[in-house]
Amino acid sequence: MSDMNPFVSHLEGAIDGARLEPNQVHTLHEGRPIWVRYDLEQVAQRMTKELVASREPTLWRYRELLPAGERIVSLGEGMSPVLPCPRLGSAMGANDLWIKDESQLPTGSFKSRGLAMAITMAHHFGIERVAIPSAGNAGGAAAAYAARAGMECYVFMPEDTPVINQYEAAMAGAKTYLVNGLINDCGRIVKEGMDQMGWFDLSTLKEPYRIEGKKTMGLELAEQFQWELPDVVLYPTGGGTGLIGMWKAFAELGAMGWLASDKRPRMYSVQSTGCAPIARAFERGERFAELFPHAESMARGIRVPVAVGDFMILDAVRESGGQAVAVDEARLPDWMRQAVSSEGISLCPESAACVGALESLLASGDIKPDERVVIFNTGAAQKYLEVMQTELPKLDCTQPIDYATL
Ligand SMILES: *Cc1c(COP(=O)(O)O)cnc(C)c1O
């Protein structure tokens, strides 16, 4: 049974620090998420930077810092490139701008990191049926990894989820349903169906392992920058797993003595004015967020009106000296077009919000022009046909072409 990483020391309730047994199935503890803890001293003895560098360029190269044992469910995920963005940077007045491009991961988004780990662990515990509420990309990734593991998967999405997300989940064999509500309504359907359907709930932060998968974004970032972290990370925030995971990664690397200095990035949690529960709680100085009413955003991945890990996001943002901000929903398509056309990176509307945040944080002086800034591009633009849609001019090939007018 125990095919788990032997360096996992225990699990821990995030709300009260309670120590929990690692070798059993967990969901929430006291209604709140659970951390995976490692014996970092032991890890530091066993794992070296050279050893990591000698391994395949996937997220599994950090296996001593991940919960899984030998048997993994994988589609070859990671490492994603971290790309310099001089053209976009100079247009914005940021002289050291980078985008870490997660659109290149399996199923076209960083959701594959979390779900590779969650499905691997579910598989390890003998779970055969999973269910997930999804605002878009999580459903596609869950469906793909469930198929890979030979598991049954149920996906519940808002009915206006981007069509590619709907079809990719269905194509991968998941029983996919469109719900006339938001992701929290989908989450309730999963929760209330648990007893009757016997499925395991893969919701964001409702099992302990998706954070560990998303943590690998932070581990990679550190390695790709030679263990010297950037000054600023801009992260589009829905449920917050990625931001929470990265902050945990930096803490673990720091404790292992792997980082070049004590510097940690200021973490900026970025949302849209259409749905900004975390930004609102940050502004009010609160640790827990309230349900954001009438949530609406074309950036579906960050249209999450309530997050079970709200305090974990806000703690990380405050500890880091960053902020939680909301940018103008109406300008997302412009920022998206600007980033894609100036750098060629397939930027999703969620990450377009980070471009907008960079603009305003530079203007306010919160980010300085020479600081090293990393934007996470969490998904591929191609998944958002509804946002990309544009009318193209037509040419009649039976007539002479008037080239001067092209
Ligand atoms: C899910 C998602 C997000 C939000 O991620 P969290 O880690 O849950 O905050 C951002 N962008 C895209 C494209 C997503 O699919």
C-alpha cells in the first residue's frame, strides 16, 4: 500500500496546525485545506541540485519534495519555459520582464500540474471515481488524467464555460455536465452527490495534493533562475492553489538552504473587477474573503467568487510584501492582444489581467522599472475562442489581388 514518498513526515491542517496521518485519504480538515509536510532535513541530504539537474525536465524531477511514490500518472508535464519579454516589457516600462509559459503543459494549462498530482495520489489510494467542479481548464485536465489512470470522472461546469473546455473534458471520456450557475454551485453538486455517487472530490484545495503539483511552478522558477528568485511574481488568482503552492515551494527551498539569498518575490494576486473577492478582502485588511456577488469575468479561470483557501492566499501575499489587486475587466482583451502580438506567447485572458496589474503597479511605483518581474501565463489563448474571435478580411482568389491594399 505505501507507495508514498518516504520523506513525507505528516499532513497538517492549515487552519489550526493539527498533525494528521499521511497514509490515509484526506479531504478538508475543519472545513479548511491541508498541507503536506516533509522532513526537509532528510530531503536536503538526499536530494542535490546536481541530482535534480540530471533528471528529465518534468515536474517529477523534484520527486523528493512531492507526495507521490514510484507509481505516477503522467502525461509528461513540465518544465515550462520562462521567456524574456523585452518587447512587451519596454512598451510597459518594465526592463526585466519574463513570462513563465504554462500554456505548453498537457491540456494547455497549468491545471495539469495539480491534477497530475491529485490523480496520482487518488490512484495510489485506490480511488476509482472522481468528480470535479470546474470553471474551465481544471475539468479538461482532470478528465485527461483520469483517462490516463483508467478512472471514472465527472465534470460539472458553468454552462457558459469556454466551449473548448467543455469538449476536451467530454472527449477524454468524462461525464461532463453544464450547470446554470457558477463554479461554487458546481462545487455544491459535487459535495451533495458524494454519498450517493461514491466519488472523490477533486475540487481546488479540498484534497491535499493539487497544491503540491502547483508548487512545482515555484521549484522550476527557482531552478530556471539559478536559485535566485525574482523580485515580483504576478499571478492570476481564482482558487489560489498556484500562488499558495509557489509560496510553499519558496519556503521549502529556503529551509533546505537552496536559495541564493533571503530574497523572496513579492507575490501579487491578480483578479478582475468582475470578480475580486481576494482583492477586496486585502483592501479591507481581512484574512477571510466574502462571497463576491454577481461574479462575472471572461477570464473564466479567475471567476471564482469564493475560495476555501482565501486565508492561505492572503497570508502568502501579506508575508511576501505583495498585494491583491483587481484590474478593469473591460480591458482584458486589449492586454491579451498586446501581449500575444508583441511576444507571440499564447497568453490567456486570466494572465492578461497580470499585464494590466503590471501597468498600474508600475504607474503607482509599487513595482520599479528595473525589478525582475515574472508573469505566470496559466493557460493557452486558443482555449478562449469566445475572446479571440475576430472578423478577418476575405480575398477572392478568382480575381487579381490588389496587393497595395493589403
Ligand atoms: C484555474 C485557473 C486560474 C486560477 O488558478 P488558481 O491557482 O486556482 O488560482 C488562472 N488561470 C487559468 C487559465 C486557470 O485555468
